[in-house]
Amino acid sequence: MAVISTATGGVAPHEQRAASAALNTMQQVGGSVGTALLNTIAAGATTDWLTDHRIDPARRTPRTVAALAEATVHGFSAATWTSAGIMLLAAAAEDREAVGIPVHAG
């Protein structure tokens, strides 16, 4: 709730509904795009791991099943580290703005 209050705090009273709706829409779109991006990263890392280790997912042997599990964990790890990196970049950008260093040129 504090984020919404902060985001809409400087908006004129007659425009607060529209600002709140725009904020909500951007949160929904951002969440969807973020989920799709991280899913793509996880799937790509999983596929790369399977390819690098010459695992054929169509064959259901105990070795293949174990390799699929390991590849899935690898994909999730790649997505998790990517999201951590994005969060660190966002925090660094926020810190720069807080101390008055311009983030955008122009």
C-alpha cells in the first residue's frame, strides 16, 4: 500500500483514479513480462544443459530421469541468479537517483 501511496501522492486529486489504474496495469504487465522472461531463461538453460550433457529427454531411463531433474534445477538456478542480478541493477539505479547522480542522459 505504501508503494501505491508514494506513486500516486503527487497526482492531482481528480487524476488519482487514473493514476492508480495505470500503476495497477503496469504492475500486472511487469509481472507477466518478468515471468515470461524468467521462464524463457530457465527453459533455455535447461535445454542447454541437456544438450551439453548429450541427454535425450525422449528416453526414460533412470539416468535420463535423474539428468532431467538436474537440468531443471540448473534452469531454475539460472533464472534465480538472473532475477537477483536484475534486482541488484535496479537497486544500484535507485541509489544513484537518491544521491542525485543522473541515471538517464539528456
